[in-house]
Amino acid sequence: MLDLVFPASLHDVFDTLVRCDETLRMAGVRDDVRADVRLVLEELMVNMVQHGRTEQREGTVGLRLTVAEEAILLELNHDGEPFDPLQFGTPSLTGDLADKEELGGLGIHLVRAMASDLNYTHDEYGNHLQLRFACTHLTEHDHDL
């Protein structure tokens, strides 16, 4: 398990992503699942840093990562502005995406597609997001033992 609280800065986000990947690797999680988790975490935490700041301060991000028997469980907490990613509809994916001037919502769409379960709450302490990635997480090498 990994349980961290860190300043809401891009530098700290990318340091945390390295620690998450190492934790998952040490737990025997397959490369493809680790890549999915990293992509989702990067999208969410970068959004927290870039869009969740309050005028008074930068804020903090909390992360709890647990590797269970058949799933990876993630909890993200951010004490910034309220933001419920579940309230966004599916973005228009028709036409040439390169021609669109504003591409909002694609990252959240990706998160919703990759996570098995996603839950959001907000209270006086901030935003709370719980994610679950269903997987049989053993590496290919572990199956041969």
C-alpha cells in the first residue's frame, strides 16, 4: 500500500507517479495495467493541480493506493475547488479532433473508460475520488511458477 499527502504541484505529481509505478511493479502488477493506472492518475492529478487551486493557497493532494487480490484501489483527495468529474457528459468524438479549438472532457472520458468503478464525493475537507481497476495483477512470469 502507498499512502501519501503532497503539495499540489506538477513536480510532486510526477514524483508520485514514479512511486506509484514502483509500488505496483513490486506487487507484481502487469505492465499494461500499470500503464493504465499511471495514465488515469496523471490525468486526474494534473487536473487537480491546474484547475483545483483556490485563491488562498495551492493545496494538497492525498493518494492511497492498495493492491487487492483482484483489483487496484485508489483514493484521491484534493482540498481545492469542488470538481465532480462524473458530471461531465461524453465529449463529441466525431470529425477531426485536430480541428477542434477546445478539447475539454477527453481526459475525464478516458478515466471513466479505463477505471472499473469511479465514485466522487465532496465535503468540508475537499474532493474525494475513489477508483477501482479490476485485474488479475500477476505478471506473466508469475503465471509460470
